[in-house]
Amino acid sequence: MKTNLNSTGISRRDFVKNSATLAALAAAGLGPLRAAEQPSARKMIGIQVGSVSFVDEGVGKVLDILQERAAADTIFLTTFTYGRGLAGRQITGYPFPDHGAQESDAGSFHGGNYAIPHPEFYRNTVLKQTRAPDHGDLDIVAAVLPEAKKRGLRLSCSVEDVFRSDVPGVKEVAEVDLEGRKGGSLCPFHPDVRAFWTGLVTDLSKSYDIDGILFFNEHNGPLLNALGASHAQSIASSRVTCFCEHHQRAARAQGIDFDRARQGYRQLDQFVRAALEGERPSDGYFVEFWRLLVEWPEIIAWDRLFDQGKHEVLAEVRAAVKAVGKDQQVGFHIEHVNSFNPIFRATRSYQDLATRADFLKVVVYNNCGGERYASFIRNIGSTVFRDVPREELLRFNNHLLNYGDEAKLDQLAAAGLSPDYIARETQRALTGVQGKCKILPGIDIGIPTGKSSRQASPDDTYAATLAALKAGAHGVILSRKYSEMRLANLAAAGRAVREATKG
Ligand SMILES: [Zn+2]
């Protein structure tokens, strides 16, 4: 049983059981919970689903389950990705949930566009052949949309920037790393990449009577990649991107010196490699790192340039959807690293993001959050903060991030992060956007974790969902995909939704 306490000394169990706890937290000065007392408009209860679930279980049956158990009113249908985080059955090595096919599709999964691409929208890009072959001739949007509408459900298409290298055209538009090698991701400054994203979302918005687009891009800039400053990364400082001709052109337009940027990243690469070997600079790891940033400001400038490219794509995606003129809602997925990493946080202003989106899906996956946060602390504790004992680094970072009393490092994976973390991150986002866009926290339901890491009980899912809604969120998005969620956890989310939205 969990024993970690949140900042007011209230155990997770009590937090779950006692709704009066919420008032106590508000009295303790945690602003988010005061919002719960305000009358709120109808909450949007979204859930992410991949095509394979509808194929395996039947469109009507799945929609009935999502509506009845999870109290969902919006389907975020994975329509474009080559990744298995949002598409496909349960990933290899993890137990199947209690519904759907009980057999891995790892061998047959391909990915791509699960709708039917209309060629006229892809004239200005080399990425013309992205149709997913996984389900034969099936057009998943055309198959699910009428059934959803019949039930009063909204349907938005999820589009994710995850490709595979064998897609025709990808090699031509891929990023180039520090040593001139082609990377695996698409360069956000390549004109064909820009044309692909705007073409794709225009195609979906025009060709189908959908309610909106949710766009995912979890790629990080070169500084974070060099440091492995995300939970999901291995540290590969010589493979940072992007140094292609289109990036160079964008840099020139801003007066950023390409050669010095590349030299700076070579210096950073040497620093990281030495740090990983435990070769302590005479002034210490942090001072040496900071000195690099001072002497090579192009390191920051180049990282910023990546973010600029990524954000320009978001702006163009939104403009393209709005140009169709159907009043469709456009949202962006704000990745988990935004929770953990203060360096990343500094590059993401909610106030700015609010000007680009109708809603933000803010990832607050608390169950897998424990092992992910621990992984981030170990990564950053291997380089920049190698002089700091890791437990102290965790506590220090908790303060920087305004986390409450979360578990210690060696217990984080088994404990997960608390509902209090969800409330705090939800409130931070709400305060940041100042009412200019909606905040829909992404709730972790069954995201695979290691064998000794926390496996969320239905009560955990209930507490997580309730924490987001009581903190004043405009709704939630149950994540990552229905094909990894257990029905009891889905029902627990639904119970929280009904409780939080009644009367
Ligand atoms: Zn590039």
C-alpha cells in the first residue's frame, strides 16, 4: 500500500476517499481546488482510440463501452501515425487488457494514414504515399464517424509526428545530425514537411465532418537531446539535430552563426561524454555546463530555432484547419517532459501556446509518471547535476517544479506521482493560458510500466481523473489508447467524471 503523502499530509487513499479533502487543500492555499467551487461549462471528456480497437471489437461496441463506462463524449481517433504509442494493440511484453484481441500485432503493424488520403492535398510534398495498409481498404474515419454521431459523440482526428524511415520521401526530408548523418525525424523547416502537415489536416478537415484535430509532436530540440533531458531518451549527444540546409537558411534569417552553433554542440558533446565517464571538470559539472552556454550562446539559439520550427508547424496546422471554415477545434499535445524538466518548461509559455490552440492536452500521466520522472532525474544527474546526490537533486527539482511531497527516488517508480501532482499541473496550465484556450489534462489509463513500477488500480484512475476535474480543467483526455486500458479503470474514470460534473 502507498504511504506517500501530498503537501498537506493527506495520504493518497484519503485523497481518493474523502472529497472534503479537496476543500482542505483549498483552505491550505492550493488555488487549483478553489476553481472546483465555480460553476463550470460542460466538460469535454475525450478518449484516445486507435483504429485497431474498432477493427478488433466492432465500432458500435467500442463506442458503447466508451460512452457508458468512461462517460466519454469525444473520440480522439488516431488517424495518422507510424508510432505504437497511439496506434496498434498492446505493445510487446505487456499484458493485454480485458478486451480486444489477445494477440500481438507487432509483426503486422505498419502505421500511416488510417483515413483515405486525397492526392490533391499532397501536391507540394514528397510525402505522397502514407496510406496505412494495416486494415486493407478500411477508411477508419468514414467507418467510425456516422456511428459516433448517431450516439451524440464528437470525433476529432489525432495526428502524430512519428514516421518510419521506409516511407517514400522520408529520407529526402529527414533531419541531419551534428556529424552530417540523416536522422529519423522530419525537419520542421523543410518546405515539403510543412506542406505535408498542412495538406494532411486540410484533407481530414475538408473530407470528413469531424469536430477537430489533435496534433502530437514530442520531438525535442538539440539541447535537450544532447543532455538526454527527457524521461524517454538515451543520451546521444553526437546525434543531435538539425543542421540541414533548411535549418541553416532559417538560422541565417535570424543572424545565428551556423558554424559556431555546430562548434558549440561539438563542445557540448565532449562535455556530455566526459560527464558520463565521470571525468569531473575542475570547476564541477554544472559550472562547466553553464560556461559552455555562456561561451557558446549559439547552443541555446539553435535549440530555440528548433522550437520555433515546431511552433510554426503548430500555427500552420491551426491556420489550415480554420481556413476550411467548419469551426473545427485544434488542440496540441503538451508532452510529459514539460512536467519534469525545468529547462524544457522555460521554453514553453502557456500564455504563448494559448494563442496557437483552441485547447491544450497537457500530459499529467501520474501512474507512469513515477518511473518517467525518476528516469529524468537519473539522466540529468548523470551530466549537468552529477555533483548533486540524486535524492537531493530530486527534492531540489520538486521545489523548482512546485511538486508536493512525492515519493523518494528509489520508490518513485513503484509509487507513481500523486493526484496532487495532477491538480498542481492542471492549475499551472489554467493560470498560464489565462482563459484564452481550454486545458484538457491527459489522464494515464494503463500506460505500460515496468514490472516493479506502479500498476494503477481503478481507485488510482478515479483519483487522477477527479483531481484534474476538481482543479478546474475544462475536461480530460483519457490516454494513451483504449487498446491498453482495462475496463475497470475506464469505469473508474467515468465514475469520477459523473461525480465531478453532477449538479
Ligand atoms: Zn533541418
